[in-house]
Amino acid sequence: MKKIFSLLVILVAFGTSVFGLNQNKYNVFYQLNNTTTFNSLVSYLDVDNDQANDLKSMFSITENKLKSASEINSDSYSERAMFYNLINAKSILSEDQYRKYLIMLNASTYNEKVTLLALNDK
């Protein structure tokens, strides 16, 4: 588990150093509260009803925290919202489910960055 957390910290540091801090890097967390995305995620992670309810609540709180951070244009508050999400997801999900969750977040973030780079390259 320490390896996963270390990898996550490295990815965040790399993303921060290469792409700079901005609100766009947190877009993946906004999408988690979308009904279609949420249902797909619940299916992918194979969570039970209690876990699904806890995740739904956590995603709503994360989205509210990110909106507040965006309103005051604070990268540190956005990071806190992200870590809130990750820490709570870890407590809600099993080890295997959490690993899948991190993989999904990293893949989504990577795909979004590639898309942004491609759009900026035109």
C-alpha cells in the first residue's frame, strides 16, 4: 500500500511540475458525481450498496470542496479536496477496489492531459 501511495505522490508531483497547477487537473473529480460515470464506476469497482452510498456522498462533498476552491482560485484548497477524496476512498474501499480506483483516476487524468495537449498543438 505504501508503494501505491508513493506512486500517487510522485504522479501528483510530476503533474504539478510538468503541467503546472490549475483547476483543469481536478476535472476528473467533478465527473465522478455524474450519474452515468458513477454507475460505471460502481460496476467497475464491484462495490456493495453501503460502499456505493458512501462514495456518492464523498463525491458530492469533493465536488463542493472543489467548487469552493475554484471560487477563491486556490490551488492548495483544490489539492486538499483531492486528498480528501483519496483518503476517504481508501477508507471506504477494499485494497483491491482502491487500487482499481487509483488506476481509473490516473488513466482519466492522463487521457485528459493528452487531449488538452493535442488541442493546444493545433
